Amino acid sequence: MSASEGDFDPVSSATAGSSNPAIPAAALVLDRAHDDVATFRRTSPSRGFQRMEVEEDAATTYSYFSTWSSNYTASNLPGPGRILDNFFQWAGSTIWRRRPQPPSNDVDAQGTPSESTANNAAHPDCHHLDLPRPYFLPGNSTNTAPHSYFSTWSTNYTVSNLPGPGRVIGNFFSKAGGTLERNLGRLAYSVGIGSYAKAEVEFSLLHTFYLKWEKGTESEEICEMMLDYARSENPSIQFMAFEQIVNHILYSRHPERRYIFESCFRKRKELAEVVTFSWKRPGVEYSEGWLHVYKLASLCLLTDSNPVMDAISTLAQKRDPHGLHAEFSEFREILSSCRHLADDALALGFMNSNWEGEGFTEYVRSYGYDNLILRLTITVRTPYEFALSDCSPYIGGNLSIVVFAKCFTRAMWVSLRALEPEGCTELSEDSSQLAVWAEFFKFYCILRSRAGLLLSPGAVQLRGETWTDECYRELPDLDYNILRDCLLRLEAIHGEAIREQFPPEDPAIIAETANGT
């Protein structure tokens, strides 16, 4: 039967209605096929054969997209499919409304934003995403519940912050585990087992190897042991190793020993810079004292581009069998090579072992209280400042500067009394030189504090005296009146601030300690 006889042909009909012949006929009849079939059924009820042919034709055309369109329109077709669909939709809606409500992902019970909110704020391109509501949920296709790409892990990540029994149990086990770990560590240390106790014993026995070291035997074995402990995963063991490295290079008057460490690195086919850098592991929080001693140990071991250690090694070659005992002016090159606080600390440590106050007065007569003395006066306070923090072992161990503190305090007053009257007048009018004495006043106050009492006993001959009494005792003559008045004014300018940082010790305890020393 031809189309000219009135038969309905959906393909030719769609093609005729299209202005673009390149579009496939099946795609063009997608939205019209269902309506055309219904219209044909109403208008041609008596032509059974024609009706079957057209229905087959339309169904064939429509099945081109049947993968998704048949399921999508199933609920619109009358019959058992629509009845079942409506039933399951009603049942799903009822279950969804009666589900337990979880805690909000945005704000917890205390009103604190959750991790999900924080993540969305940190990622502006990932704000709450309105995902399509599944077909079994009630309402339109817009989901009113906020979703985030981070909701999968952020809810679990912040579960310990949510109120409830989970957080209580988690906090309990966390506290109990930390307490158990600390107690087990103390027990292992008390009975002499564990890595820390072993390291402490070996380091305490190092003095038995000093004679062998002096004879040139087993020196590399000692350096190897220090390097092995320096790469430990226990920061406390590393701290002891760093302290021993600095002590045996600087404080034992043998800075050339750093070349023995260099030989160990060569045998291991390692670079000192790489090895020392690896000692500080990422993600670990270290104390200020640990970081300071780590820098000192690293600088002691570096042999390239290390002007301070090069100057120290050069000066150490001049020592006699009984020690170096150099003049203060001989340390000028070392102090001039300092680039930062760690270099200053190395110079101070070397002077602590090799200077007993010689030549300081002559240096002041030639150069005055210059910037080198100013830097040295500021650096000498560093160990006492660490004593206020969490690194008291650093200050109470081999890296103390009690010898230098005594020699430096005595040399400052002796050099001041050695000045001529003209020199005293010039000093009282020179703000740069008075700045050195301002720092020395702070150091004097520190010596009378608890930190000074513990770290450098006897650094001041009569420590029970106040700054005023000390000035009158050291500068008794009338020729020093102008200079003494300048020094006394330092009390009013800097006294309150430094005593707030380093509260003075009880005068009775200070006097008792002074008499004992």
C-alpha cells in the first residue's frame, strides 16, 4: 500500500517535515513516534493490517533508542509496570523519610565547622554539588542535601571530633597508649635496655677511648659510632650524638678531627652535606635545642665553604702540648668569619676551651668595645636562653660555657679599669660602645638568675651584689664618676625587661652559692 493512498508512513512523514535531509529519520521521529502511533490508532481503527504494519514500523523506528527511552517512559505507560513503579516509589519515599538522621556535615554540636566544610572552603571549585536525585527518591530531580567530593573521607576523618561515645573511647585509648609508651620507655631505661640506654652507656665510656684517639688508633671507629647514632630515629639519641660530635671537635681542642669524619664519609661513599641533611626527618617536630645542636654538629662536619671551621682549624695548629691559650686578638679572624648564630656559637665554644682572658685589655685599647665584642656579648646569652626552653640537657652537658663566662666577666671589668680618664670620657659619650655594656648588664642579670646559678656558678666573684654595688666596687675612684653614672642608668633602661625574662634568684641562695664558690 502506497503513501499516496492515505497510508501513514512515519519515516517519510518525518523526512518530509525536516529541513535537513542529512538527519537520520529514526532520530527525527524519536519525540513524535509515540504520539503518531496513538493518533493512528484513533483515526484508523478498521484497518487491522495497515494498523499492524504501521505499529511494527513505528516500534522498529522507536527501538533505535530503546536502551534508555523504554525504561525512562515505563512509568507513563498504563499496565502493571506503572503500578509496581508507583508502589516502589511510595515505599522508598516512606523509608527515606523515616531514616535515622546523621550528624550534620557542616556544623557539629558545638557549632564548629566540620572537615567537609573546611575542605570546601579550601577548594573553591568544589563547593556543594547538587547531584541528581536517584529515580526512587521523592520530589523533583534536584537534590536538596549538600554533597561534596570530600564527604567520603572527611566524615571518617573528623569522627573523633564528633561528640558521642566514639570520641570518649578514642580519647581514652589515646591517653592510655601515650602513658603506657612513656612508662615502658622509663622502665627500659631504668633496667639498662633499649636503644637510648645503650647509646648513653657508650657515650659515657668515650673517655676511655681518648688515649687511643690521641695515639691515632680506633679514631675512625669512634667517629663511625657517632655517625650511626646521629642517624637514629630517636631524637633523644640524635641529640646525644650531636652533642658528642661538637664536644669532640671543638671543646676537646682538636678541631682537625673533623677530617677523620670526612674520611668516614669517603669510605661510605657519602657526602657530608647529604648525610647531615637526612638527620632532620620531614614531618617530625623538633625542639629548639635539638635544632640548635643539630646545626652546630652539621657545621662541624662540613669541610667545604665553612670559613668559621677553617679559621678555627688554622688557629688550632698553633697550640702547644699544654693547649692553645691564644690571645683575644687571635680570635679576631674567627669572629669576623661568623655569618649567623650557629657560627657565633661555634666560635664561642672554641674560645671556651682555648681562651682564659688573655689579651682582652690590649684589644680594647686598640679597637675599643667594637662590634666583635658586641656580637660575642650577645652570643654568650644564648645558652641561658635555651635553659628557659625545653633543652636543659644541652645547657647542663658538655656544651656549657662556664669557663668562658668567668673569664669574660673578669676581663670586661679589668679592661674598663685599665682605661685612661680620656678613654672613660670617650666611652661615656660613645653610644656604640655603651651598647656593648648594655648587653653586658643583661648578662650580669642573667648570672644572678636561676639559670645563671645552675649553669655558671662563680662567674661573678660576689654575686650577691646588685648592679649598683658591682659598679661602685669595680669603679671606686672619682675618675670613673661620669662613666659609672652611665653604667648605673642601664639599670633603669633595661633592668625591668631582663628581670622579667630571667627572674633573679633568692638573694640568700645567691649569697650561699657565692660563698661556696
